[in-house]
Amino acid sequence: MKHLYVEKLIVSIKTFIYTSIFPTFTNFVVLLYCLVCLRSRELIEQLAQKIAHLSIEKFVLSKRIEIMKQKSRIDDILDSIQDIFSFPSFLMVAANLLNCFSVLNVYLDRKSWASGGISTFIECSLYCIDSLVCLVSLLWIAGDVPVEDRKFKKNFQKKLNLRSHAVGSFEKCECEKLLLLKKDFVFTGWDILSYRRSSIFAVFGALMTYSVLVSEE
């Protein structure tokens, strides 16, 4: 009886440790990453709206330089986020993707169903849903930053053209040219995976391909 109690205690401790690491810790990292991405996205959006609400008369060179300085500070924030979360976010994507592969393997293995039954199905379903939510949330929210960055440059270019037509001459400075030619900022995972919204389709495509390959074996 005493040995049975000790065995249950050890199993409970191991389960607690495992769940603390995955999915609790991974979910926390993904949540934190999504929050900082959302905040940076809001900063770019607010700056784009500021440009949209400015009249052509007020969109003078000094005002444009002020806007470019604000954008430069936002870019510094984005670079800091990339430096801090590049590797951790890649690990989170890899961990959740591997978990989805493992769950698919269980789903397609009849022996696992025979030994585990409905409890295995429920547990695997919960893990799979959790991993998919983490993957989609991370890729969607981080992938929204380049979308907003593109909108900002589009608004800036549009307002600049309207200003040029109104005054009858171009007032571009070299900084404005560099700003408009700069590539859209894209978060990456360890410089291996680019976080774009289109990456979500790549994830589901990989899962579908894996399920087809496993089912054919």
C-alpha cells in the first residue's frame, strides 16, 4: 500500500513537471511574444493613422522628418524584439509542430487506439488544439507586423505624392527615399522561418502531407 502511494506521488510529480514545461511554459512564451508583437503593430498603425489624418498643408518637410524619427524608434523596438525572441519563438514553433506530428501519429495508429481508448483521444485532441492555437496565433499576429509596415509606407507615399502635386514640386529628402525603399520588416525564427500569415498554410500543408505519408505506410 505504501509503495503504491509512493508510485502515485512520483507519477503525479512527473506529470506536473511535464505539463509545466509543455504546454504551460511554451504557451506563456507564445503569449508574451504575441503581446509584444501586438504592441509594436499598434505603434505602426497609430503612426500610419497620424499620417492619414494630417492635411496636405501640414505635411511639410519638418513634420515628415518628425514622423520618420518616430518610425526609426519603432524599428529599433522591432529589432530588439527580433533579437530577444528569434530563437525562443523558433523553438516554440518547432515544439508545437512536432507535437502536432506526434498527435497525428497517434490518431493514425490503430494500436494506440486499442490500448488507450477514449482517454487517449481526449488527451491527444486537447494537446493538438493547444498546439494549433499557439502556431496560428504566433504566425498570424507576428505576420501582421509586415502588413502594417506596408500600410504605413503606402500612406506615407500617398500623402507625399498629394503634397507634391499640391505645391507643384517634389520636396523629397534622401531619408524619405530610403524609408520608402526599405523592405517590410518581417519577424523570423532564428533566420530560418519567416513569420508571415501565409506561413499558416505551409504549416497545415506540412501536417496534411505527413498524415498522407503515414497513412500510406
